[in-house]
Amino acid sequence: MRTLPVVLILAATLAAGCGGRDGGAPLTKDEARQLTQDGKADGIDYCADYAWYGDGQCDDWCPAPAQDPDCTSPGCPPIFCALACEEFQTDASGCPICACAPTGQCPAVACMLYCEYGLRRDPTTGCEICECNPPPGNVVCGPVTCAEGEVCCNESCGICTPPGQACTQQLCGPACPPLTCLLYCEYGLKRDANGCEICECNPAPEVVVCGPVTCAPGQVCCNESCGICTLPGEACTQQVCGPECSPVVCAIVCAYGFEHDANGCDICDCRETPLPCAGLAGLACPPDLFCIDDPADQCIPGPTGADCPGICVAYLP
């Protein structure tokens, strides 16, 4: 029995894989273009099979013309992108970028953000997501112009920073003239609109009464029942204070513990919603309750679990 040479079998296989004519002969570019435009290519990318991408001629009829460096606008660099996009988005110069353009109906975005420069788009779908676009480049910030990607954080000083970075100065203005003032001011001198001291005394700070105590200047009342004052934003060390509570005798079992009366004492009635615990604030549960991860949220606890909010329960699951 005669057998075909291996070389002939391999050549026929390659020709079939490249979508050649009947009989194995390779297609010309005109023939491949006509098949593709008539929808008869059966999903074959002839431009990839015959290495026509980057052959020095723009083949805009190919299934992925954005991958052909010969089809970029004059002055546009070739795009090297791992995304499998039907069509790429373009920048302000009309050059393709590595982000997919919307190809179908994008879902509505439920987003409460107000974005001065619009919402960002998902690079894989081209659809809007609930994140703000950064300000465009060339932001004028007082006497200076910010670099691209920076924002103006202090116009009076002309300070630009990356988004979210703290400013290094809070107030700038003309140099303050020397002040001659014979006043003695317990709470310091007032300042004018330029931040310069003037010969007037600051008023006494407001007295903050916090339950049985009076807070020191600069402090706020964080827990009136316990008389606890803290600096603004500082966490309280106790949550409930009041008179000595008598033991509660109750025959019911409450998943989230008992309700409290006006004095913070347990009563024989179940709490309907759990108390929060843990999270970034590091809240603690009352002594008779346990803190567990909240099963109703989507937060995945880290190694310490302190980054996810939890709930207080009467018994462990």
C-alpha cells in the first residue's frame, strides 16, 4: 500500500488550517478580504493566519484592525495590548489605547458619586463604573500649573499633589508685616484674611459641658453619660455609663442580646438589630456578647479581621 510523504500531509494540514481554497492553495489577500466582508470566513482570522498584521499595508477589513500597526493614525505608536477587544478606545489624539470600546448595551450604573470629570470606564468592557475620572492635566493652581495627573490642593500656595495626598502647607499669602501690639491675650491674637496676626485678642473658647465634667479647650464630648471628652475624631473608651444595674431575670434567649432602658441596663426584651463591633473603629461588644464577622456584608476579613465590620451576638455560631 502506498502512503503519502509526511511533508505533503503536513502541508495539506497547514493549508486547511489557514482557510485556503478548495484543493489547499493559499488565498490571496483580495480573496480573503471578500470572504471576510461577505461573512463567509467562518470565524477565521486570515490576517493572523497569513501574518498580514504589520506587513506594511493597513488591512482595515481584518477582524481586529486595531491590532494592525499599519492602521494607526499618523504619529500613533503601535499598540501592544493583551485585551481581546472587538474595538479599542482612542485617546484625545485619535490613537488607540489598551481599553475596550463599548460594543453593546452597558448596564445602568447605580452610583451616588458626583464626579466633576465624569465616571471612569472599565478597561475590559468600556462601560462606566462607580469611580471618578481624575482631573485632566494642565490644572491651574494659583501661580503654577499642575503636572498631568496632579490636583490643586492649595491654590493660595500653588501646591499640586497626587489625588488624596495631604498638603504640606495650609495657608499662603504675602509676607506678614511686623506687629507692634501691647495687648496680652490669653488665647492668642486674631489673624486677618492673609493669616497675619492683628492687634486683637481671640475670644475664649466655647465651654463644652459633657455630663458631669467640662471638657478642656479643644476637646469635644464623645460620651455624655460617662462624661468622656476626647480630641475631635478620637474614639470613645466606653459606650454606656449609668447607675448600677440589677441582674435581669428573663426566660427568653436573644440572639443579639437584651434591649437597654434609659439607664443602659438590660431589660427582658430582645434587641432586634445587632450592635456593631470591630471594623476600622475597633468597636468592642458588651462583656456578655461576642463579636463575629457580619455574614450580611461582602467584606472578606484580613489576617486580623479588624478591617471588616462585625456584629455582637449572644452565642457563637
